[in-house]
Amino acid sequence: MDKGGKGQQLDFFEDNDQEETGQTLGYRQQLEAILEKTDDFRIIERVPITKKNIPLPYTLADKVGDEIPIVFLDTETTGLSTNTEQIIELGMVSASFSPSAKKLVSIDRIFSEYEDPGKPVPEEITRLTGITDQDVKGQKINDAEVQKTLDGIELIVAHNAGFDRPFFEKRFPDLGNKRWACSLKGVDWKTFDISNHRQEELLHGIGYFYEAHRASIDCLALAWFMHIRQDVFANLLENASQNTVVVHAFGAPFDTKDQLKAHGYRWDDGSSGSNRHWWREIPEEGLAEEQAFLDSLYALGSEKATFIRKTAENRFRRQ
């Protein structure tokens, strides 16, 4: 996510207090009085759980009784390629959620550690994240603590799991059996009339800001968004539980591109390592219908295509 410019921001919460103090309440009342007279301004609050030294566990909602653990995960890396780049910061936030109510009920643990990549941190990464060579020098992520954090969890959520999962599993290959969900690609955003899916913009849309591009802070902000937008969280959980099939329509003639595009297919230019082709991901129950569509579009369409089944266990994994 790109970091936007920062203006002067007022913080309405004390660092170590979940409740508003008399002073901050007074600030809020003054601003609300101003806002009643004009629609030219709006209040943007800091995400409360991104404050320093918040008490844990931090209660978000009343318990239902069937709570299970979930982890929000984010990585900061030296670059984009898992072949040549490394993790320099891993952030994880352990939380509890009710699968029946589909809501988060508490933030339980925050994990944040640096790792020395064995080479200088690129200047552009330092500009984006604020992480310097001095920050990571001699540092190593504690493997045992990572294992402890992920023991028994139901799901790992990342806001670009297609990026974070391959980096994470490259660094921690023994933890490659976890279930993953992606809040960027795994939410039906059109259903919620949300067009900008950048995490910072999602938080701005519900009236909050945070200091982006630090792994654990990004995790906390994502958890807060899912707490406030319980409907989005429910949609994420539902989509993560679905089995799907990725259809790779190899051999499709050029003159079928408009029909394929209209049918939801996207173009792979071959940069992923395969031959150039059209592809889409569909619910598993729609496979027979999709095969029939390809056969009606061009000769031996379904025979030339490949079909790869995806679940939360293997979705977003490095190809």
C-alpha cells in the first residue's frame, strides 16, 4: 500500500486508556459543535488499538461462548520477489472470534519482530516503512514464538495474502499447513459498494487513521476494520470456507477474448511462469457449467484447459 501525505492530526485518546478522558471528551464536544454548523469537515480518529501499551486482552464485544482464535498477519520485506527478497519485519495479532456470530470479541496478543535480511534495506523500503539497516541489524525472528502464536488457530488473515503467504512460508516452511484468507481479494467488495480496497482507505472510510506500513500496526488496523464492519468480516469468513476452482483457459483463440473477458476471465501475460492464457476462479459447484462454456466457445476448450482446486489450505500459496 502506498503511503499518503500526512496532515496535522488530533488524537482523541490517551495512550494507555480505553476510555476518553475529560479533556479529550471536551475536544470532541467542541468539534462536534463545529460540525453541526458545517459539512466541510469530518473527524478522523486514530484506530484505538494501535495506541502504545494497550492492555491485553482488549475487549471488542461480549463473548458468545464459542470463540476460537484467528491471527491477522503482515510482512514487511526488502522487495516484491520471493525468489530474491526477504522478510525484514513480521507482525501478527492474535484475536478471538465467534464463528456463530461472525464477530471479533477480543484482541489477545501482539507479535512484532525484525529480521536482518543479510543485505542493506533498500532506500525505497526505508522511505515506505521507516525500517532502517540499524533497526534490523543482527535481529532474527523467534521461530518458537511464531509457532506458539499460530498453534491451534482457525485462520490467518492478511490484506494481500497472495504476497504475504509466499514470503511467510518461504521463511517458515514448517508452517505451510495453515488456512489463509485474504481481505483484499477474498471479500465481495462490490456488495458493500466499496471501490477502493487499499487498507488505509478502508479505515478512512469508516472514520479512522493509523500509521501504516509497520507490520503489527497494519494487523491491528485490519482487525479494527473487521470489528467495525462485521458484515465484511462475515463475508470474508464465508468466502474463505468455500472450495473453488481456478480455470486456466489455455489455447483460447484470439477472437474469443471479448467473450472470455465478459465471462469474468482475466489475462495472464506469462509473467507467472506459465504460457499466456485467460483464467478465472469459480465456485467448485460451477465446474461442469464452466467446462460446457469453454466447449461452446472453442473446439476442445475444456480439454485444453486446466482446473486447479483451491481451499483455504492452499489458496494464495506460492506457485
